[in-house]
Amino acid sequence: MSFIQLNGLAKQFGPTRVVNDFSLSIPKGAFVSLLGPSGCGKTTVLRMLAGLEQPSAGSITIDGKDVTTLKANQRQIGMVFQAYALFPNLTVAENVAFGLRVAGRPRTEIDRRVAEMLELIGLPDLGARYPFQLSGGQQQRVALARAIAPRPRVLLLDEPLSALDAKIRVSLRSEIRAIQRELGITTVFVTHDQEEALSISDQVVVMYKGIAEQAGTPFEIYNAPKTSFVATFVGTLNVLQGEVEDGAAGTVRVGEARLPLAAPIAAAKGARVALAVRPESVRLKGAETCDIEVPADIQDVSFLGSVIRIRAAMLGTRVEFDMFNQPDMPPPAPGSRVTVGLNSRDLLLLAD
């Protein structure tokens, strides 16, 4: 059952429409990420959900109640911003207590809740410090604690990790997910980082030009993209240009190769189409049995630790593929010709 329901949301600033007919159902306790490039409308959707922007059209329902016209402080929502937004003149404990004090909670309840929150975010001994005495990661933990201290029904996170360095981002996103699971709070997370979205979400909504291109689990978004934009935006992708040879049989001619797809193609013979294949789906011959084999000329090899990224010319296109680092199996040398394998089930027919 849907806990948050967004129906036909639209937002227009002057002549520019930044969100158009956006609808989404979010179950109670789910962690949902809005993923997309800058300017796609994801933060505007979040701000409308928070009550910081009024929709030009559409409605917002939380737990069965229409909140479309309610002010932000009437929605029982906690929000964490990209820039921390901590009060510099208040201590860590006072920052965490802020929402509770505004709500008029008793002092004993506030003190108890602040102690719980500081323990939850792993900073139990830093309550007396001020924000400037903390690292960026610590400040964002405090911002998170302040948002969830009043026990909101919904937690909104607007690119909360983008100002942090890479190592801290990975660590903190895992902590955020663990805290969200522990509390069971329905959460909407905005990010332009596909790895973040895929790694911590129950559901990912890929946005582009103000609309939801596709919504699904991380597995579905990555392995079964429904549009060209989703396929190319999420993960690395090799695109092969070809033409339909036999639509009913699901075969495409790419250069001199005849590539069978796993399903028929709804296009006439000779129609131009684009096929996509992920780097991990291209395999050196002998590594695994594949139903398609084609030659490839190795151009470059990059050692990335546990994975080796190989760039090659294949079927008239520059492609990238990966192999696991194995001490007894060195990668092919640049300038060599190899045979690579593909499976028809891994070839994606890209839609416009």
C-alpha cells in the first residue's frame, strides 16, 4: 500500500516547466532515490514534497491525507540539505534539540532524545562542540540527527553527500541506509550519483527533463532500462549501431556480424537500430560459453585492482569490457586481436 502518493505533479517557473506530470507511489518504510542529471527536476519534486514549493498542478498524499496545500511545518517531514545548514552559534546537542524545542517538548524528553540521536549517529561524546569544530562528515551526521529527532513521518535528503570526499561518501551513505532501516522511516533521497542510488535504494526513479523516465528496483533499472536515456545514464554502456535483418527472428546486422536478440523486434527489415551491451557482458573467449563470438582489436588496458578494464575496436565501434584480475590469466596486450563472446540475452535494444 502506498504511504506517499504523488499524482501528476507539475511545476512551472514563469514560462519554464521544470517538472511535468510526475507520479510516484512510495510504500511505507521504503528508501527511494530520485536520480538524474542537474536540471532534471529531482530537487524540485523533493521541495514540493517538503512543502517548500507549491505544485503548479497535481497532488501530494501522505498516509492517506492530502497535504498539497499544507505548509512545510504541518507535514511532519524531516529534511537534510546538501550544505548541512547547522546553526553555527549552537552546540551539536543544541542543533539536534532545535526541532524538539520548537515543538515545545519537555526538557527531560529533549535531553533523552538528543542523547539517543547522538548515540545513533556515532557521536555520543561531541554534544558540547560547535559545528566549526567538526569534520564535514560529522556535520552531516548532526544534520541527519536534527532531522530525525522529532520523529518525522518522512525523511527527505537533498544530495547530502555531494560536498564530501569520496571515501567519506561511501561510508556515510551506508550509515544513512543502516539508520533508515533501523528507524523504518520512509525516505526520499535526491542524487545525481548513480552508484549512490543503486547501492542503497529499494527503488530508483530516473528523471530527465522534468519527467520520470523509469522507476524500478536497482536491479531492474540497471539490467532492463526502458529508454535510451536510462540505459546510457545508469552505468557504462557500449552502443552498437546496426539494422534489422529479420524482425520476427530478432536478428540485427552490425557490420559483418549477425547478432540474435532474445526477443522479436517490432521494426521492418533494414530499419536502423541501436544495441547496447554492458562492459561486464563482454567476455574473452574461453572465460565462459557464449552464443555469439566476434573478433576484437585490443587498444588499451587499464589495471583497476580487482578488475581490468579493456578498450577495444569491435564491430566498427570502440567498446569497453572488464575481466577480473587473476594472477594466472594476464590480460591481452594492446595491439593484439582476440575473440570475445556475447550472449543474446545481454543485448539491449535501445528505445528512443
